[in-house]
Amino acid sequence: MPTPNSEAIRSRRREAGWKLRELSERARVKYQHLANIESGHAVASIEVLHRIAKALDVDVSELVRQREMS
């Protein structure tokens, strides 16, 4: 199952030169929820993940990683 990669979201946001507040506004995601996603304390829904990807102008696949099968 793909899971949001909080580090990828944070990294892309920083590459864009944006503060968390700016991505929050552009993606229409509440600031605290986005902060929780980036810190790994929350998982983004598919809808939210797509809004974040669109705001960052990246494919959603760049923001998810596959869990390793054990």
C-alpha cells in the first residue's frame, strides 16, 4: 500500500521556497493538519494528497512510497 511520505512533502515544499503556511493555503489543507502530515503524526487522505501534489506541481507518485513487504 502506498503511504504518504512526509519527508518528500517537506522536501518539495522547501524546494519551492514555501513556508508551511503557504503550502497549506495553496493546497487548501488546514495548517495544523499539514503540519501533522509532514511530521508523520497524520496520514493524508487521497484527496488531500492530490491537492498537495497539485499545489507543489508534482505527480502524486513523487509524494508516496511503497511499504516494503516482509
